[in-house]
Amino acid sequence: MIIFRPSRPGRHVPEGFPLLGERRLTTDSHGTPVEWSEDHYRSDTATVTVTNTRGSRSAML
């Protein structure tokens, strides 16, 4: 469960309002984490587009 707490005063999100939650981890070429983020987007103000591409590295299954 994600509880949305706006970081800026005055930004109210009604209870039950649909949000898109995204968690991501960025690593360097050695696999060491260099950035972590947990973001929340309001469905009435954001458009999200996902593009998947196949690179030279295969997915770990």
C-alpha cells in the first residue's frame, strides 16, 4: 500500500484518487546502485508512455 503525502503544501489529493506509482533503481555498469526514486503521478495531470526496447543484454529470468 502506498500512502501519498504531498511534499509541497497546498497540493491536495483526495482519498481514493487514482495515482500511478513508480519505483526505480538506477545502477552503474558494475551494478552498484547510484539512484533510487519513488514517484507518484496524478492521473488527471500526467500522461505516461512506456517504450520497451531489446538491447544487447538479455533479461534475467
